[in-house]
Amino acid sequence: MNPKLELGRLRQIGWDEWDPIGIRSIDDRSWRGPAADEYDAYLLHAASLLLGGAEKKRAVEYLDMIASEHIGLGRTEAGHPPR
């Protein structure tokens, strides 16, 4: 049985640890809302990987791929998107 996810808590953790486009600093609510919804989908997928038993590395790789390929930030020499 998987624990119930609290979206607010997941957002807090996600935005503290993974915020590739700086959503926390956006004041324009008309843009921030849709961006937050998109982040939610990514963070929920990463959380479901972990809850399903995947290693932390797999969730990190997923979020790195989203930032570098889907969001389009590219990769650094270390293979991770720029922060």
C-alpha cells in the first residue's frame, strides 16, 4: 500500500530541490499557475517511481531528462542540466 501524497509538501520539496526554470521567483500568476501544474506532473511521476520501489537515482535521472530535453536547458559536462 502506497502512502498518500500531499501535493503541497511534494511541491515544497520539489521546488526546493528541483526548479530548473526558477518558478519560485515568478511573480506573474498567469504564467506561474500553468508552470506549477507542469512541474506537478513531473514531480508526481518522480514520486511514483520512488513509491514503486525505484532507486533514487532513477527519479533523479528522470527529472534531469525533463529539465535538459523537455524543458530544453541542455546538459552540463557532468551530464546534469544547469542549475
